[in-house]
Amino acid sequence: MELYDLIRKNEKLIFTDSGTGISKSIAEMHQSLEIENLRSVVFIYNDNQLPAIETLLNFYQSRYTIALLGMGLLEDFKENLEQKYTPYYIYDPTRTAIEGYSAVKASDTIILFKRNVNLIYPIHAKTKLLLSTSGTTGSPKFVRLSDANLVQNAKSIMEYMPIKTDDVVPLNVPINFVYGLSIFTTNCIKANKIVCTDKDAFQKEFWADFKKYGYSTLGGVPYFYEMLYSIGFFKKDHPSLRYLTHTGGMLNQKLIEAIAEFSEKFDKQFFAQYGQTEACGRMAYLPPKDLLRKGTSIGLPVKNGKFEIDNETDELIYIGPNVFGGYANIRADLQFFEQQEKLHTGDKARKDDEGYYYIVGRIKRIVKLFGVRLNLDETELLLKDALGGQTFICLGINDKHLAVMYTDQNLNKELILKVLKAKLNLHASSLKVIFIEDVPLTPNGKVNYPLLKESLEVSYA
Amino acid sequence: MSTIEQLHGVFARAFEIPVEAVNDELEYQAIAEWDSMSHLVLVEELESTYNIAIEMEDILEMGSVAKIKDILKKYGFEIN
């Protein structure tokens, strides 16, 4: 595993758990877990804490294929995924027992669940990592990634990211999101200390750790920058901090100006980036010097990557060695790895005279709420299943709101909100639940999403 | 409405929980409903209900219902 070898070569790499203060070097974590030497699947429910990281590194250097998922996923979603993919090991400290599994002590500190009956099924040699296409809907659809995908993207990112060998980096973005994963891989290869933390920017402990460890960088989605703004982060210098990174959609003008002023005044760099799970991380970045001039641009493709724009649809297409090996919807799909030449991003784009790219719209049926991708078709299905088969139509409104339309007058709006909150942990402030009498259809009888979207974006502009 | 009922109403709206579930012991990130998203909503609700502008350093101090009561006192609102 080349990625693991690169990390292992960074001999002074140390991981510190901010909660317990425990530190472990990369050498101490090397093959620190007792796991059977099999070619099978492991599910790791991640919370960015040291034991989850140690489990990930142990399985990464082994023959296993890893499905990296969020620890907060609903339990029935977890069980459903486990039934479908029958992992041999499961790391999930939130549960005390799992049917069909026995708890085993893999080390003094780490308990794994091991499957009682080992099922043998083929897994393609390149299929190393499985990431969910949507973090929270519990969909069994995974993106298949190879070790080479991860290595290539880490190398491309390190061409522009000013990582230094004495850097201290907090894991404040979950590594089961591809953006958090790229922060993890690149800094494990080059930086000095990784601080495992589950604190966020609204907690005093986060800022106490920031000072104590001297964070060199912070990263987050636009919403994270809203948080920083609200607590006045950009008003003063933070001497240890050298650079900030971002992904997950455009920042608003107020934030762009605040960050540009902050970077100018205190000599910090800000890297706006564009990426997708299917590209194993980053596809483009905006050089810090261009922030004020081209703040709404996703910038230029990363090294070894290039973009094309489809003549007819304006869809942005990415070509590079970090493009994934297709999706897995069922366990049998693990035996394949189809290296894709091109990635259809589902975003519409344009290119300016200087070669900078701008996202101008979206073809894919997704919305990004708080920087997290939500698949609209899956959400429709989830509501239909939960509420008894009625029709729901979901649309994103300017990446700010999820609009849920229903046609059955007997349905209770409160109930719909409750389901969305329980299943997807969505806050009502980001939801618009709307009753509509008729569903507008296209000439061939499909829901006319563009028409609905247009009217919603006008009403809620 | 008493001042305490009014305040509990603010929490209930921001976190979308029943008003009976609000008590002094509630802490940030200790319940699923009080996360960073609803914290921003809470700040807005408090600002509009009491017609105040909460100082940035106070936002980091707002770690529990009890602490928020102390902070409101600073802004001239005695909750009891």
C-alpha cells in the first residue's frame, strides 16, 4: 500500500488525542492491532478520535477493503449496510453488541466486532476504500477508490498546499468525508503532529487546543467559516496559523471580503478548493492571491488533472489519475474496479479568459446543506418509505434550503419535518415543506424539476 | 409569560424540542439537538427576542442554559 508506505516514512509523525492527551507515534501504531490476515471488508465508523485513526491505519496496511462511515449514522442504517456488505470486522464503539458478531480485543484499547461466519466473496485487487456518496441517508451506494487514487490526489494537493514538516494539524473535518480524508492523508505524509479532536469552533476547548498545540492550519466548509466569522476569528492574528483551506461550495461576499482582509493583514493564505468523492478529493483550487479578484471561482485544476466543458450541456468534466473506479451498490460490485477516464461532475461550469473555472449550476440531483451533499432522489425515497408511499418532490434552493413538496393534503407538515430531522438530522431552518396541488410534468411524463426549481428560487430568493 | 418561560421558549424554538425538555443542565453538544447549526440559530433567536447584539466572546461562553442566563444578566435581562 503506497499511501501507507508514504505515511510510515514520515517517522516523526505523531497523533495526539485532544480529549485524553494520549499521543502515539506512527511507529507505535504500526500493526498494533491483532487482526486476521484476510481479503475481506471492514466497516469503520469514524469519529476522528485516536482509536478510529489507529484502526484505519492498521486496516489500510493490511489486505482489507475499508468502508469508512460516520459514527453518527442511524443504527438501522448501519444494520442495513452491514447486512448488504457482510463486513468481517466492524469498528463501532457506540454499540455493545451486533447480531452475528462477537466482540474481540484487538489491542489493549481497541475492541472490534468480528463476524461469526466468514463469507468469502471476490473483491477486486484495486478496491481499497469505500466512501459513501451521501453521508447521512444510509444509501448503500459507495464510491470505489484505489490506493493509487489516494496517492495521486495527495501528491497533487501537496504541489500547492504549503504543508511544512513541523506543522500541527487538527482533524476538525470528519475523515469519512473525502475532504477530511485529503487533509488527513496529505498531512500524515508530511506534517509533524495530527490532533484528533471532536470539538468544534463554538467550544472553548477547541480554542484552548488551538493555542496549546499551535495549530498551523484550519479547514472547513462554508458553514465553518460562518462560525469563525460569528466569533470574530478574522479580527485578530493567530500567530501559529499559516493557512486556511475550504471546500464545499462558494463563500458569500461578506466572508470573501473578511477572509481576504484577514489574509492580507496577517499574512495568511486561504485555499478555496473544489472536489468530489468520485475524484478521491480535490479537482481544483484557487490560488490565494486570486481570492479577492476571483472569489467566486473554483480556480485551476490540480496538478495532473484537467477540465473539459461539454459543448452541449456545459457540464464540467474532469480527467485525472484520481478519478474513481465506479460505484458499488451491492456486495457483488466489490469484485470490479473500472478505472474511469473521465468524471462527469454534474456541475455546469464556464471558463474565463485567464483559464479560471466557475461553477454556474448543477445537473446532478443533489443539494449541499451546510457543505454536506444530500442526494435528492434518495431523500424522496426515504420520505416515501417512512410515511407510507406518498409522492414527495425534493429540490435544493440555492444550496441553502431543502424544499420538500407533497401532494397529499392529509399529510401533516410537522410529521414530515420530524422524519427529516430524525432520519437526516436536518434542522427546520434549512427546510421548506410545501403543499402543492399538482405536480408539473414534462412532455414525456416526468416531474418537471427545472420548472419547479425556477419558481422556488424566485419565491425564496 | 414569565422571563423563564420566555427563555425556555427561545431554546425550544432553536433546538426544535418541547419546552418541557429545557432545563439549566442542558449543554452544548451534549444533546443531538444542540449542535453547531442550532447554536447559530440560538444566537439569532436570542438576539431577536431580547433585541440585543451578543458580543463575539460571549458566543463561546454560551455553553449551557445556566451560562446563557448569566450572559443575559450582563445584557440587563434577569431571568427567574
